[in-house]
Amino acid sequence: MGADNYYKDGGWNVYCDFCGRKRKNSDVEKTWNGFYACKHHKEKRNPQDFQVSATDNQTVPFSRPNNVPSPGPATTYTLYGWGNEQN
């Protein structure tokens, strides 16, 4: 018989996700990333995971709408008086 093949009221056998040994459910704990591990395999979460960075505002100071017509060749000709000649 294995080490954890005994009756415990309200208990069941669980395998450790790190070492693979059979334990009772009271001897394993759920880790922060969802694994079930022996109490001596459990790691604390890295404090860098909880760091919050400053927000980076990337908006521009002003902008123009996209529907403004750009000056094309016809506008350039009429602006300087070209193309208005009457034949």
C-alpha cells in the first residue's frame, strides 16, 4: 500500500502537479496559477506581477477632420488665376 492509501473522513487522494506524488486533499494547496501542489512546492506570486505602470497619454494636442478637401490641381490653377482664361 502507498503512503496515502488510508481512509480519512471527508478526504480523497490528489496528485501533486509538481512532483506527482499522491497526497490527501488536505495536504495540497491551489497555487496562484491554478495548479494543485504539495505545501512545500507552493510558491508565492512574484510582487512584480502587481506593479501598475503610469498611464501614457498619446493623444495629440489638436487634429483636423478627414473630410477637409485637399487642394488639388484645379484649386491650385484657380488660386493663381491660371485656367480662368476665356477663349
